[in-house]
Amino acid sequence: QVQLVESGGGLVQPGGSLRLSCAASRSISSIITMGWYRQAPGNKRELVATITDGSTDYRDSVKGRFTISTNNAKNTVYLQMNDLKPEDTAVYYCNYRRSWPYLESWGQGTQVTVSS
């Protein structure tokens, strides 16, 4: 079992920035994939970004605007979001995944609203 606690969501104007944080209750070592997902009302949950042992991947719509990073000493993953757009509005979820033995956990979600 892994507990994930997210923070950093809020209301921001278009073009603004936010940084999301997700603190894990156990180590996020190199064999762990940490990810951020989001879900807007009426939509399916979608992958935003992942990081595994320093290697990152992003959905096309956030490339160049969002950056995922980790502080392994703090067991924390971050999502720096710049140049936010109204279509980025969603609940953002942190995800912890270990392939073997399989273990996966989700955070409670944090609301990000981009509006003028």
C-alpha cells in the first residue's frame, strides 16, 4: 500500500503557472513509474506525463509547457505547468506504479481550473 498526497491545485488565469506536488509514503526508486493523469467532467482519465528513472514522457498537448520531475530524497513528484490553457482544466491525479511485484496507487486528486 502506498499513500499519495497531492497539493498545489487552484484557479489560475490563462497563460499562468501552477506546480503540483505529490508526496508518496514510500520510496520512489528507479523501478517506480510516477505519473500525472487528469480527468475533465464528462471525459475519461488521460495520461499527462510520466517519469521513470529520470526518463520522461508527455502527452502531445502539454509538451513544451509541462515538466514532470522528482525529488527522490523527499519521495515527491512534481508537475510544473506553464502557459496554462482553459482546456487544461481538470482534476489532476498522481499515480504510483511498480511493475513487479505489481503495485499501483492513486492520489485523491487536486482541482486545476484555468479561467479568466
